[in-house]
Amino acid sequence: MEESEFGSILRVARKNKGFTQPLLAEILGVSVRTIQQYESGNTEPSLTDSNKLANALGITLDMLSGKEKLKLKDIPIFKNIVSIDGMKRLEFVSSSEPASPTWPKDAEYIGLEMPDASMEPRIYKGDILLIHWQETYEPGDFVLVLPENRVAIVRKIIESGDNYVLTPLNSIFNTEVLSKSACKILGVVKEQRSKY
């Protein structure tokens, strides 16, 4: 393993944990300069200090050394998102999914357990959708939309003037045309994790 690889893994693991360099240094009882030296690849810690680092960061020594894939921040999974009188209410499923390592660390993601069969055969009821929390989208994207006083839905989207055309893939569900003022785009589906 190259020294720079260790430093890079340490930096990602530290940021994923939400630690600053000074906080990690304080937890370990070392100087901030020591943490900086580890992350820059100028110095590697002893096996004892590597174990302390791994424990403080909640990862294994194999993850820290690059022998095992680093597990990144988990994304909470929700069963429902409901709009009631303009307020968003989230129903947590009490599970989570790991974030994709290729996603930007500063972006917000949520997970949604697909509540219905409206997007079959592409997305099945119960599949986990990982959604980038954003209001922008490209025509044809699968988006999470929150209509006023309703449960959020996942649909293929296009714009038509002052309206959104929200199309399910399953023909037993109806295409909806909603005024842009009567709903909110919460995010874009970035990944699907099948329940099977």
C-alpha cells in the first residue's frame, strides 16, 4: 500500500465520521500536526496507533489499511413522506443503506422504500430508492414529488408550461398533470436497490 493511499483513506474515514483534525487529535491524545502528517502520507502510525485510529473512527484496521472496502455514511430509509398543510412529515423505517462511495460527500441523500407498484416493471414495491435531495432534474428523470396534502410519489417527470407531467411506468396507474405550485420536487432517484 502506498503512503498516500493510507492518508486518503484516513481523511475520508475522519470526514465520514464528522471529525475535524483537531477533534481526532484530541480523542487520540496526539497533536494536530500528527494527524496532518498521517493524512498527507508523510508519516504512518504504528500498529498500536493504527488500532486507536480505527477504533476512534468506528472502522476496522483492514478498512483503514485499504485491505477491506471502507463503509461510508449510511442513508436513512423512509417509508412515507407526507405533506400536511404545507409541512413535510417523514415516516422512518428504522433501517439504512450505505452511501455509494462515488457520491459527493457534501450532498444530501435519503432512502425511500417504494410504497407501491406504480413504477413496475422497472422499480418494484419494497425496493429501496436512494434519492439525491435536490429540486433540479432533467426531463425523463425519476423524481420524488410531494403533492400538497398527499403522500410523496415517484414518477418519471417532464414539464409542460406551468405544470409537471408525472408518468408512472405501470399502466394501471394514471399519469398526473400537477401545477408546479401544487407540488414540490424533493429529489432525483440516483440508485435502486432491489429487495430480491
